[in-house]
Amino acid sequence: MRKRTRFLAALLAGAMVLGMAACGGGDDTKSSDTVTKAAGETGQQTEANTEAAGGSESSGGEKIATIAITNAWASWCPYFDSGNYTDVVSDQLYDRLWITHKDGTVSPRLAESYEISDDHTYMTIHLNKDAKFSDGEPVTADDVIYSARLDCNPAFNSVKRDQMKFVKGTNEGGAWENEEDLGWEKIDDYTVKLSFKEAMSELNFLNMMNRYFYVIPEHIYSQYTPEELNEATPWKENMVGSGPFIYDTSIDGERIEMVKNENYFLGAPKIDRLVIRVVEGSQLLSVLMAGEVDVIAGGGIAALPLSDWPAAQEEANLETVATTNYAYQAMIINCTSEKIPNAECRFALNMAINRQSIVDNLLGGEGSVIYAPFSDEHPFVDESKLNMPVYNPEEAKKMLEDNGFDFNNTLELIVPTGNEIRIQSTVLIQQDLEAIGVKTNITQYDFATLMDMMRKGEYDLGMCGSAGGIDPTEPLGWLGLGTNQNFPCIMDYSYTELFAATNSVLDQDERAEAFVSVWQHLLDDSPVCYLYSENHRTAYNKDRLSGVNFDDAEQLNWCTWTWEINE
């Protein structure tokens, strides 16, 4: 662990002040059959193309690539959905400051370079002067600051603002308390100063805030109030971004089509048309083999079923990739549920789950058991130093009995559609709990509905996953009072304070050691039962497509402008 942490620190140090090199490299519910066309000049093709787009090339000679995802995007606004199904769409239409890599380093996107102050209290960000929005207007510091202020505006319904909680002038949920004090400052048209609340590791920003911070055009959206921007209409009617592709048409809940941005500042995509299509998980391999799609999205949002994995590996035209990652699956416990009265009962439920059975029977060994956030491969997790809720059904039942658990109650266990292994793991968990006398009722919901139910506390146990990340503060998104993803319904600031105490530890080895107590408190309290980290099994048609990098996709960067249709 120490060696890995030092390696990470060395990588970060090498990236700090240098200019950065460019990146190389199912839900079966149909909500509508309406084809939607972008307003104004952003759409460049006819609606008929929606029917024609399939594999890499249509009869009209366009170079087309089709990405499969297993759940529909939930919003046209990049800030309104915490699910990564929307991020795969937003990543094409909008830009973030950097491309984040699996090892914690970054490459430029909107930001050419950055510097960290000697005292680690602020960052200076230099923007690419060639960046333009799809309507031809330049991307400037004003757009970056406008985007940050909107995200932090308490009147705007962003579900991603908790990643801004480290910025000067924000509260624990990332909302600004006084807009004039917000730590985003324009130095000149292409330089931004970002001030933190206190001295901290830049890792928090590079890998978390940046990951969900999409830059939108001030000249388009500033004409609306934050309250008006809480509605879908302004986003659907405009959709002006600086990303590699431009919105063209869509069928709600089924597919989106985009055309390449000829003026993309990192290089015009080599693909004329990009299609993002919703495909049921069980159908992913068949549509890939049939040439209806070219690539399974990866990034934890579309994985080949384990039952299809051997067949996919045998297909000569497919490149199959199983990537280890920092993503994790978990069972979240509603801390306000009267049926689960205290932390001891939560710990007991945590202890009753046979994680190894999930990994062996559902993942075929393509994954690892976890108890703390992330796997033991993560540089900030060392499970050997933790007292974990290892599977012990007899002790779990006794702990429930000793702490007043009412076995007559039935716990409502909710799970989103789309991820078949997660759904199957829910059934195994139900059996584990039944073995100690705990009754559950499993109900499936679409992803957006489930997220809303968990935010409102309308459940007892809920299944969810996260893409994780190199930044160890990532789990706070689920645990902080005032965040928009406080799914366990935490009612105090204990986790916010615990994580905040680690931010001032700048040495990465020392910081990793500081997290031991954070993880132990999290395990003892058990608002989240971390279950397993699954190797992401994905594939693409290598005869048709090249330039795909699934390691970057794991961090929600698809870099589609580097993809190329093979002639």
C-alpha cells in the first residue's frame, strides 16, 4: 500500500505545473416513441437518419458509431442526474476541464494546464483559447465561473453540487452561502483562480469536482433564472455545448443521435455521427455481434452479462476487455427507517451478507469482495487494518435479537433495472437475510425513480452502485448531510467532519493512514453495506472501430474524438 501511494503522489507531482498532453487512445422500458429535433442550428441531419443509424456506416456513406447503454439517460441537463447514464451523453455534448485517468493523473480538455499554490489553498487554471461552443462563441473564464455559480446556487436543483463542498464560500452540500464569497475568480478571459476552504490535496478537485463539472455557455443560459433552469425545456431547446459532438435527434428513452463538431478544439471527431442506444443487458452481445452497435459503453453503465462473456471472447471480430476499477456495488440502509432501529442492527444486516457467494456465483471470480469503499487495490484502503463485518449469520442474528429488531417486519428492498448481476445479487442477499429470520420484499424500479425514492427515504434497503474514483472522499457524496445524494438519510454532520479532517493532510502516505479511522467509523455505523467491485466486462467491434480506451471510460471519459472507423 505504501508503495502504491507514493507512486500516486509522484504521478500527481509530475502533473502539477506542466502543460498536459491530450488523451489517447438494460432497461427495456421505452418512455416515448417521439422523435425530437434540436432547436436552432445545432441539428444538422433529418429525422429519417434516426431509423438509418445502426452500425458503423449507413447507406448514405456516413461514418456512424453506435454505443450501447443499458438504462436511459434521465435528464438533458448535465447537473440534474446522479446516474452515469446521463454522463455518457453529457460527455459528448459538453466539456469538463480535464480528462481524469485511472491512476489519478489528468490530461487537458478545456484546461491546458494548472498550478497549485505553495500553501495548497488555491489553484490557477489556464483555459484552451481555441475552445468554442457549437454556436461559434468562445469558451472563456466567464463560462467556467457561470457554470460553477449555477451549480452552487441553492435555487438551482443540481444533484452534483456536493462535489463543490471544498470550494471557498460553500456549505457542506456545495451550495454557496454568499455568491460574492464563492471561491471562483476570473483573472483574465482565459485564466481562472479556484480557492479552497483550507489547504488541501488537489486530488479532490482533479478527480471529483472535475468529474461532474460540465461547462455550459453563459450567453445561452444566463437569460434564464435558476428557477426557470430547473425545468427541462431550456435545456432541451438549446443544447449548446463545446463537446466533440452536437445534438441532432432523439427518441426519448431509446436513443440519441449526434453529429460531429467540425470545430472541436481537440480535433474534429473522425466519426460523422454518434448514436447512443439503450439496449437491455441480456441483448448486448447479440446486438454487438449483429453489427447493430459497435461498442458497449463500459464505465460501469453497460457490462456484458457473465453468461455471455465466454462467447464474446471467442468472437474473432470483438475486442473484449475486463478492467479492474474503483467502482463498487452496495446495499444502502435508510438510517431513518423505524424498522432498523440503530447502528448495531445495520452492522448485523451487513454481517449477514455472503459477499463471497456473490463474487463466486454471479461474477465467476471476475471481481472482488469489499467491505470498505473501493477494493483493497485502492491506494487509500488497507483492509488489513480494519475490523470488518465478515460474513457470520449466527452472530448477525444474535446482534439483531440483542438490539430489539422486530422480525415481524418486512423490509422493503429496492433495486434499479438494467444491471442483471446487481438484480441477481439482490436475490442472494434476500436469501441471506431470510436465513437469519429477516423478511424482505424486493421491488424493481427504473433508475431515476429509485434515486428519487432513496433521497426521500421511501425505502428500507436500496441497491446502488458508484463509479468510485481515486479520490478517497468520493463516498462522502452518499454520506454528507445536505448533499443531493444522501441516500442513507444521514441526519448529522459526523461524516462531513471526518472526511474534512483528512483534507488538510497533504502527504499522501499520511493521508492514507488518516483514512483508516474514517473507514472504521463507516464500517461500525454501516449506513452503507459495501459488497463487491466487479471487473467491467465490455467489448467493441475491432474490425469496425479503433481508438477506444476503456480505462478512461472507467472515469467517465470516453474521448470519442479519438475513435476511428476502420476503412
